[in-house]
Amino acid sequence: MPRSSEQSLRLKVGGGNLIQHSTPVVELRAPFVQTHMGPMRLRNFHRPPMKRFSHGTLAHPGPHPVLPLLKYIKKKAKVREQERAASGGGDVFFMRTPEDLTGRDGDLVLIEFCEEHPPLVNQCPSSGRTLYVAKVGMCSKVKNYYKRKAGKDQGPQEYKYGEVAYAHTSPFLGTLPPGQSLQAVENNMYRAPIYEQKVPDTDFLVIRTRQQYFIREIDCIFVAGQECPLYEVPGPNSKRANNFVRDFLQVFIYRLFWKSRDLPRRIKMDDIKKAFPSHSESSIRKRLKLCADFKRTGMDSNWWVIKPDFRLPTEEEIRAMVSPEQCCAYFSMIAAEQRLKV
């Protein structure tokens, strides 16, 4: 499907939502966006087993203290409110650094999908009023769909989370009776109905880092129904999947050149092969030849040096080449393909 058709499909079905992902995910930074996933990682797709740390405080036998986060949550909320006031009020984008993508502050909303293997999954939750689900740092919104009654109408039901969206027809396959509301989690990839559950007083969340355990309350739990996909998942070995693999590799190469501090900019092929172990050396060399020359002698021996007449794409141009949604769709496809293998 052409990229223009993708945009029109999302605008038509998704209502033209403005979805702003966190900066680390938009820049496809590791470990938020993986460059390679082996068979075991694909089989555990979005279900990573808890691993033992090889270093750090928690790598050693306990006991280990568990710290509460109540004061930290209030402190971060105050800092963000001050930043909002300093910028003149209104909405402020806070998801700028990896440190912002943590569950240690903000509202914590958990969503459990009823499908064992949803067709599309983005990345995992972080803090804030807007939900970040599926790849860590990807944004989703809670929308409260409401269908007006004919004649006297009482208006939509009040919810703690979400924005009201007036629907003329049901946003799902089922029907939405007049005068009723339906909450949904929605992003550029899918829309799914959600139903709030009562959080037991005995439930809490334990957060583990290499150095410390933290504990905090859960603000809300939802159960999500069947997904209504808004984004096409490419088929195995399809033209769309192959184009993504090509562009993903090219974007990685461009960013390596931007990170280089040498003049002229230069990179090693070993850095690319380490990130893309399943790619052949010839396919990597083909991408490199578009923008660089391999030096066999001199000061730049065994380095790929950027061509003098080549202009590196800007960050905005690089972001336009590969989106986080494309990454999620591709990895969802290869994870489903792996599950079908014996």
C-alpha cells in the first residue's frame, strides 16, 4: 500500500488523531526499538521472562530494601507543573529522554489484552495522562465514544481518563446504542474497546532496576477487547516487508554517520553487522555504497568514509523514512511467523 494511502486510511478510520511518540522511540533508539530479534526473543514477544542480573546490587543475594515512590511521584508532578507554567500553560511534551519513560512517576494505567496474540502490538507503558503502550514510549490515547440520543440528551458519561469523541456510527464491528458511551484505547495502529476493572486494595506494582526495588500503587486497570486494526501488517517476504528492512538498515547507517565525530565522517562495518547479524555483508555493503566509499589504504584504512558530495539527511528526513509503527508491524509479523514454526 502506498504511504499516502496509509495516511488517508488512518485519517478516515482513526479520526485523524494527533499521536506524538516519545523522542527516543521516534529516533528508533536501542533498546526501545530492536534492530534484531532472534527466535527465542520472538517466541517471548512482549512476554519477556524475568532475568537474573549479572551485575549491580540486585545481582547479589538479599535481603534488599523496597523503597516507596509516593514522595517521588509528588516531586515529579510539581516539577512538571512548574515547567508547564513556565512555558505559558497548556499541553507540554514531557517524553523527551529515556529517563522520562519510567513507571516511577505520573499516573500508572495498566491494560490487559484479552487476545493471547493480538495482530498488532506497539510498545510498553510509561507515565503521563496520555498512555504509552506497546514499544516503550509509543503513544496511545483513551477515547470515550458517545452516540447522541434523538431529542433530549443527557450528554456523555464522565470518565477519569480519555477525551470525548461523538460517534454517528459504531467505531467497532458491533453497534453502539444511542445515549451510551464506550471507552477505547486508540493509536495509529489499532483501536480496542476497554473496560475499567476495580483495583484490589492488596494489589500494587513492584519496579526493579539493577540497583533497587521500588513499590507504588496502580491508578487504574483496564481489560481491552478485540483489536480493530488500522494499520496493515506486511506479509513475510512481501515487497513492503523487504522495503522496510532496506530502509531500516539505511536509517541505521545514516545515524551512525551523524554520531561520528571524525572529519570526514566515517564508520566501521563491524558496528552495522553487530546490530544486524542476520544481514549478509553484501547487502550491508550495497547500502553503504550509496553514501560512502571504502578506504583500503591511508589514515582511513578499513573505514567507510562518507562521500564528499553526499548530503546526509536531516533528522526530520530520517524520521520520515521509517516510523515506529512500521517497526511494530514488521516485528509483529515475524513474531507471528516464528510461532507457526515447529
